Amino acid sequence: MTFSSPVVDCSLVDGHVDLPYALERMSLPAFAALQDGPVTTETLSGSRVELITCALYCPDRFNGPESAWPQLNRLLNLAQSGLGPLRPLPDVSCLTRPWAGGATSYQLLVENGDGLLEADLDSLQQQGVRMVGLTHAGCNRLADGNGVAKPGGLRPEGRSLLRELERRGWVVDLAHLAEPGFWEVLDGYAGPVMTSHTGLRSFCDRPRNLSREQLRALVERGGVVGLALAPEMLTGDEAGIDDVVGQLEWMLEQIPAEMVAIGSDYCGFDGACRGLEDYRNWRTLGEMLSERGFSEQVVRGILGGNWLNFYRRWLSDNAGAC
């Protein structure tokens, strides 16, 4: 396919990538050693990927006071030592659009905040961590994840942590929080919220995905929704680029266009979404949306601009050298 639309010249931003998890799982010392998969130096090269949000994913087996923080700290150290030639983002005010070129930047998101109960939040914030998902799929000391069969809401420790996160202005990621906790956060947390990576129950009816009511309530709070590219969330089985286009179209009918984005979940699931195996295919996605009649502004927003605007609005403190 020959691209002629200016949409293909926009920079890309991915709201959720499990890159540190991939390095740990494969016992690789550094990102540069990762040769296969959706996120490599090769797939980033020439794709104009400006920013990826790397999840510090802590599996539920580490939950608890003895192991949660050590595991989170290991992942943080791995990210800091092993993600070169990616560059840590000192501050989101450094991001410009259109992209000026150079290395892809990354920022960090804690996925499963159980270890934050023992963490030094001042130190984490100084290291650029200001986004957190309270749970993964299971239950921890903060709340129940959306893999729990009969979930409850937030626990006292979760409510206490939220008060501190609100004071600091951290972003809470609702992607893995069970529905009772989801509504409790929206009702009681005055800080910024988002869903970094999700599916939609209207297409794949499972608790992991957002219902129409959750989707609309989230964006009423100003939260951006990142559609995942994981087949298990898109359809529950095999999935391809046509499924993603159709679900993005549906989202654009439900919520404002500036709240729609992509959180691929690359490196966090098995298999691949056909036609969107890596970032080199995102141009095709943009072209297909353009062919469906969506404006250049809308398509650029979905491919990255909406995340940039969200991060600038909530995370920029104009500190740090660009």
C-alpha cells in the first residue's frame, strides 16, 4: 500500500507496553538484546514512535509485605539499567508535536501497586513514576483485580494510598481493577484517571473489559481509554486489524474522539493481532481509519496525540532538562 495521507507522518504514542516484563521473562540484560517480538530496535526504527509507557508489571504471586516491594524495585532497576537506547522521559513538557526525531522515549507505570505500601513514594516520584494501577488480575492488599470471581471494592490500605496519590497528583490506571473498586475510585478519587489498555465488553464480554457504562463514566472524568491489541481482549479468540478498526469506530460513536487511544499491551500477551504485529503496521491502521472518513485530527489523536495531551495536562511540571 502506498501512503499519501499526512496522517502517516504523525508520531506514535503507546499507552501500555510490558517491555520490562519481557526482558525479565527472557532473562535479557537489556532491550538492545531483544531481537524478536513487537517491540525491538528494528520495529521502533523508522516508525516514529515518540513515547511508550512501560509497565512495571508485578505478578500477583509477589503480593504481600515480604516480596511485593522487592519485586517492584527489581523491575525499576531493570528498567533504569536495561532500556537503552530508549531514553527516559525527564518531563512530558519535553514532548513536542510533530515529533522532532531521535530516540523513542519511555515513561514508567506501576502495574499492581501492592508494593507501594512499602515503597518510598518520594523516591519513586523523583525517578519519574507517577502512574499506578492498584491491582493486576488477582487480589492484593489494596483491592481486588478484575480476575477475582466475586470481587469487592477497595480495602482500607487502598483508600489510604489513594489519598496520598491524590495529594501527589498521580494518575490512577483502572485497567485491572474489579468493577466495585472501579466505581469507588471514580467516586472518591479526585486525581487523574485513565485506562491504559482494555477491551470492550460490547465485543468481548468478560470482566477484564470495560462495559459501556464504565467507558462513558471514565471519560466523563477526563480519562483517556487505550484500546489493547491483544486478541484475548478484542474478541476472546483470534483478532485482526479489521477488528481494531471496527472497535475504534464504535468507541468514536460512544465517547469524544480526544479520549480514544491505543494501549497495545505489546509483550504482555501471547499470539498477535493480525495486521498489527508491531508498530510498523500502525500506519496501515491510520490509513484505514482515514478511508472510513475520520479526519486527520481524529486519526492523529488516536495514534498518539490524545495520550500526549493527557500526559501534558496531568503530568507536566516543567522540571527536568529536555
